[in-house]
Amino acid sequence: MVQSRGQHHIVGGGIAGLATAVFLLRDAGVPGADIHIHEQLDRPGGSLDGSGDARQGYLVRGGRMFEEHFACTLDLLAGIPSADDPAVSAAEDILAFNRAVHASGNCRIVRGGRPAADRDRLGLGRGALLDLARLVLRPERSLGDRTIAACFRPAFFDSNFWLMWATMFSFQPWHSAVEMRRYLRRFIHLFPGFTRIEGVLRTRYNQHDAMIAPMVCWLRQRGVDIAPARQVTDLTIGGTAPARRVTRLAFADGTALAVGAEDRVYLTLGSITEGSATGSADRAPDPAVREGGGWGLWRRLAAAHPGFGRPEAFCGTPERTSWTSFTVTLDRPGFFALMEDFTGNRAGTGGLVSFAGSAWGLSIVLFHQPHFRDQAAGTQVFWGYGLCDDRPGEVTGRTLREATGTEILAELAGQLGLSRDQRAVLSGARVVPCRMPFITSVFMARRPGDRPAVCPDPGGNFAVIGQFCELERDCVFTVEYSVRSARAAVAQLTGRTPPPPPVARTDRDPRVVLRALRVLLGRRPAQDQRAAAGPDALARR
Ligand code: FAD
């Protein structure tokens, strides 16, 4: 065993782990050489991926939308030089990109192979409005582990609002009403632009290139040890309350590390992208569900020690928490030209296009190009996903889980109503389907105590970071949640940095609430109200 002193061990090299390292170094004054990130995969980034090449096909498991009140994320990136220009921070680059590429989707919903005539309407009846109001106004704790389905009458789930809401944020009726309530309140200022996905911030490239690579470079330059292929399988926790502390880390290769009294341990428990499986044009992803260190370590800790919550609530039903995405690489501009014509949006300015009649819950996004920093000249990359990957598609009759890349494109072409000749625009495409068994595990209905606190009680030298610790008011399935948890953990374990700023309470601004109400009641938002959110508003401050 190797003895260590005054060291900071971070389990997991996703954005939560990397942000922890940045805050330790930048704000708490910890030398880089005393920070160690243990990552089980062969490279850091976790869910924020971006890989592949033009020949095999590029792969992103998803695309991230941010917004101006992601205070912890923007603060984190303010200190990191951007990928293209060291004089510009990664945060400034996001804002500059969104000022230059203004996004407002003209075609949020497709119905019957055409842009839906009512795509700017939410279609909420009196009953649905009443249910929404009740959910938002109830105290969070009174909801317990109720599901969204239990809070709304059935007609709500047929509305355009639900289609747009579910596909934008990945909600399902069996998900937690508490999480839906948090989203409704946290993002209420985005309602005026909701049907056009306005007011959200996007990155210039995929998030691995735009955020992870610059952070990893910055950390390594300062001596932080980022160890790939290093899975932490167990922790020894010794002592009794209140002096309980981690004394040892055990790794999958059989080695171990002693953790001294001065050392600190930051644990990413659970992962929404663990067990991701990829396929190809002629092969569907492997259906086997494999848990790795993220769920394994959490299960072990929760079984052995108090205060670690109940992982089973989140990872126990992968058939209910899975969806499948796909990344398509094209050599010719035909499909992008066709879609730009169809939607009236230049690539990168539209956001999600969702197919109302699709049992898969199919949606696609045409990113601003290039989407990869080193993307081969002349290639174009788009992404799509199906929220319900266990239902047979209308065109192929296959479930999305079982579909090959070629079948996914056939389903997409059918949903778009493309003629046989038009389908040629997709020929030669490389398609990488990616099944994620735990992608919506964060949203599963839960009870208080199912998620551990950032510093579980009783505890001494360790903290929980990432998507599955409890943070007041903020919304999971966001980068912001992970970064906020990192900031809270560093503040609590070092005592040398301030806690994260409170979550913005735009739901307490009467003007914001009034605007949202107008939209929900079916009145069109004025242009100036839509413009009240987003990068321009941020730049004006
Ligand atoms: P992860 O990304 O899960 O990283 C955890 C890391 O820890 C992994 O690399 C894992 O391998 C490693 N690890 C875990 N356990 C161990 C162990 N025992 N030993 C060693 N290593 C371990 N967010 C937004 O803000 N906006 C969006 O629009 C958005 N859309 C999304 C779309 C998709 C398809 C996906 C997948 C995510 C999306 N998100 C979005 C969510 C966001 O990307 C994630 O919430 C965030 O990246 C999670 O980061 P994390 O570091 O907490 O966890």
C-alpha cells in the first residue's frame, strides 16, 4: 500500500470530478500535484463525450443546452482558455458563439411529414393548466415519490406542451413529479421562447471539444494527475460518528491506496451514461445491461454504511430508464440542404425537431458545423434520439433498441415523408446508434433520503458529487448540477472557498411569472419578451 498525505482523491473524471479539481486548484489553493482523478474509462469527460472519425462515423451521446443562470458552470469555464484561442475563456467563447449564431427553431414539431401547423401552440386545456398550477404551487416535500402521471389528467400527455417538454428534457410520465416541478420553476424564464427553444446556450463544438479537452489541458499543465482506466471498486470507511472517514481506496486491478487523516475523497456515485453500448450501420447496440464502477461502488457503499441513499431507486429498472441516440456522419450536403429547406433554419439555428407521430419519440438536431474541432472537411454531423426505444417504429416495425443504423435512417426518412429519390441524400451515411440504459435514471421517482447529501452525515473527509447527491432546488440532468455539487463539496471539505451561489429564483420575479402565464394561456409572446432571456440579455448586464 502506498501511504499518502494531504492529498485530494477524486473518483470519476466526468465534469463533476474535473470541476472539483479546478475549484481545488484555482480557488482553494491546492497544488496540482496533490490532486488525483481516478477515472475508469480510457479518457476523462464521462457523459460529455465526442469521439470517432469521418471513416467510422463520429459519435456524441448527446448535445447539451445551457442557459444564462448556469452560474457555477459559467464561473468554472471563465477560468479555462477556450479550445481555439487561449486569450478567450471557454465561458466567453460560449457567449460569443451564441451571439453570432442566434437560434430560434421554426420547426419544433413535425406531423404527417410536414412542419406541424400548430407547432407554436402548447395546446393546454383548462384541466391541464390547473394541474400544472397545482404542481408548481405545492410544497416539494408534499409530493413524496409521486410520478408526473399521478399529477396530470391523461389529456395533458396528448398536448404539444408535453411533446415539446418531454423531448426537450427527456421526461416520461413515470418520472418524478418533484423533478418536473423543479424544472418548471427553475426554467420559467425560458417559457416565452419555449416553442422555439430560444434563450438556451449552445457550445461551438461538441462538449468534449468545447469544455472537457480545454479543462483537461489546463489541469494537466498544472500537474494534476488524471489517471485513465483506473476503477475504484471499494472504499474502507473507518471510525464512528462524527469522525467517520475514508481510510483506503481499492482499485479494480487489485491495488489499493491508503487515505490519510489529512486527505480528502470526492466520489462521483452513479452515472447516467454507464453501460452505454454502441452499434453501427448494420448492427444494433448490444442489449446487455452492464453496470460499472459508478453504480457498483454506490451499491456497495449504500449496503455497508448509513447516509449513502438508495441507488436501487435510480438504477434498478434499466428498461424504464433507457433511451437510444444516434450520430450520423455524411459526406455530402444533400440532407442538410433538404432539412434547412424543410425547417427554414440554417443548421445550428433550429435545435430539436420532434416527430409527433413517432412511437419512438424520434427527434433530431442539425448542429452548427463543424461539430468536431478536427472534423474532416466536407463532412456533416447530425444527432438524433428516441425517448421510447422499446416501441416498434411505424416505418420499420423494429424497436429503436433493436434497430441497426440503416434501419434508424429508414425510420427517419419515413417520418420525414422522403420520396425514394430524396432518400439518396442519406446514402453512404455512417450511423452510430448508442443505447444508454441509465440515461433517465436521474428522473426516477424518489423519496427524501434516496440521494445522499454532498457530505453524508456522519462524515469527515469525503463528499459525494455529480448527479445523485442532494442539492436544494437545482435540476438534475444538467451540467450545472454536477458543477454545483463540485463547488459545494470543495467548500465543505476544504473550508477555503465560498459555497455555490444560490440557484437563481426567476420564479419569484412577477414579470417573469406573468410572461410565462401568458404563454401557457396560449397568448403569443412578444418578440421583446422572448429576447429578455438568452445570451444577448447576459451580454447587456
Ligand atoms: P458522468 O458524466 O456520469 O461522469 C462520471 C464519471 O465517473 C464517468 O467518467 C465514470 O466513468 C466515472 N466513474 C464513476 N464511478 C467510477 C469509479 N468507481 N471509478 C472510476 N471512475 C468512475 N446537461 C445539460 O446541462 N444540458 C443538456 O442539454 C444535457 N443533455 C444531455 C444529453 C445527453 C444525451 C446526456 C448523456 C447528458 C445530457 N446532459 C445535459 C447531462 C450532463 O451531460 C450530465 O449530467 C453531466 O455531464 C454528468 O456529469 P458527471 O461528472 O456528474 O457524471
